[in-house]
Amino acid sequence: MDQDFLLGFLAGLIGALAGGLAEAGFSYFFEGLRYRREERRRWYKTALEWAATGREEILRGAKLRGRDLRGVYLQKADLSYGDLREARLSNASLYEANLCETDLRRADLRGATLCRADLSRANLEGADLEEANLEAAKVVNEQLAQAKSLKGAIMPDGTKHD
């Protein structure tokens, strides 16, 4: 009888310890998810605040995939190495912005001002550049050929695309 009691006690103790450790692990995991979600929200809020004030800030590596940034003022901003895939940047002012190696796949840049912007090695695959102003932008024809549309865009050499 004492042996059964001792075995039951040990089994209960081991079960309680395992359950406590599992609960602590789950709490740690979900806290990490919450922290990463809040970090993304802070990035997005910071980007919009900087855009609203027109500050020449460094947003290098910003993760703004799919965000609605229509009409934002990001002149001279450093968005290099950023993730702007599927971002809505129509009518945005990106004059002299650094977009070097930025991922702009399927981004909506219709009517955006990209004059003198550095688009070196930026991924423009599927980007909509209809009516965008690319005058004096640093971009090569191979990049522009990957765009979804260049209809009515002002090209880097100042000519208007058909």
C-alpha cells in the first residue's frame, strides 16, 4: 500500500512538473508572437509618422509589405533593403528616395513621384508604374521591363511612355 501511494505521488509530481513546464513554454511562445506583432505595428506607425512630417529619415530594411501608403511624403527617405511588396504607394512622393535593393514586387506606384530616386537593384517585377514620374531616376531598362505597366509614365530620360 505504501508503495502504491509513493508511486502515485511520484506520478502526480512528474505530471504537475511537466504540465507547468508546458504551460510556461506556451506562454513564452505566445509572448514572443505578441512582441513581434507589436514590433511590426511600431515600424508601420513610425513610417507613417515620418511620412506625415516629411522628415528625411532612415527606414532601411522596413517591413511594409501590403501596407496602405497612398499619397505619403517620403522625399529623400532611405528605404533601401526594405520589403514593400504589394504596398499601395499610389501618388506617393518618393523624390530622391533611396530604394536601392528594395523589394517592390506587385507594388502600386501609379502616379508616384520617383524623380531622382535610386532604384538600383530594386525588384520591380509586377509593379504598377502607370503615370509615375521616373525622371532622372537611377534604374535600368531591365528593371522597368519587369513592371506591370508603364503607361503614361515619365521615363528617366524625360520622355513619356506610350
